[in-house]
Amino acid sequence: MKVILVSDTHRNTEVLDYLRRTYPDADAFVHCGDLEIPFERAADFIAVRGNMDFDPQYPWERVEEFEGNRVLITHGHGYLKPWDRDDLTPLATAAKQNQCSAVFFGHNHISVDETVNGIHILNPGAISRPKDYRFPYPTYMVLNITKDGIQAERVVYQPQEIR
């Protein structure tokens, strides 16, 4: 199963159109919040509400199942400590409380592909204002999900590139 994972697009609707055009074979599109657009503009995305979203139609978080993998989808701002955004333990704990094996989140604009306490934690980074000094490019992820788990590929958003 191919899933496109994105977060923190902050009013950039072109990126959503780009992902739809670039990945017509995707089985699902997931957005981890801070879209800052009306729900209707992203109704085909499995999306959650971020700290900058005000449309109440976006849920704060949700649990979805992909090929037998239960995933907690959240923006993350309720779990990340402002003074230690590298501590992903609260996200892993929330996943376990929801009987999930993975978490998709955003908020800190830094891409992550780690396992913490047995939970696979993924953050696609940000299209708008990436903050990862180690990899300061706008990114999203292409996920290959099977019953055996989730493989993530970080992709640099280059809309001028023809695929």
C-alpha cells in the first residue's frame, strides 16, 4: 500500500494538488495538520487539526489502520515539550494507549523516522518553513506499508520537477 504523508503546508494548496498529480497511484494521502485551509479543500486527505487550524471539521487526532498497522495520526503539539522537541516518548506512549504500532505527526517541521519503545514514529518534515538544520529542505514522505510494517522514503518537495 502506498501512502503519501505530509504535514505543515500552512495554506499552500499547490502542494496538495502537486501530490495528487504526482502520485495518482497512491492508496491514501495523510496530512498531519497545520493545513490552514477549509476542510473541503483537503477532504480527500486523512487529515488532523494542527495548532494553526481552526476548521472544527478536522479532528484533533485519529487512529487509522493500513494493511493491519494501527497508526495514531496527530499534529503532535500536545505531546512535544517546547524545551525538548527531540523527546518522542510521549508520542510512543500515546500510540501504545491507542493500541497502535506507529505514529504519524508533524508540528516541529523536522523529519523523523525512528522507533521509540517499539513504536515506529514518522514525521514527514514540513513543506512550509522546514526547521531541520541537518536537512533544511521542504519534505514529505512516501510510505510503503505492508502487513510487516512501514518503510518510509523522505522526498524533497520540488514542484518544478517533472515526474
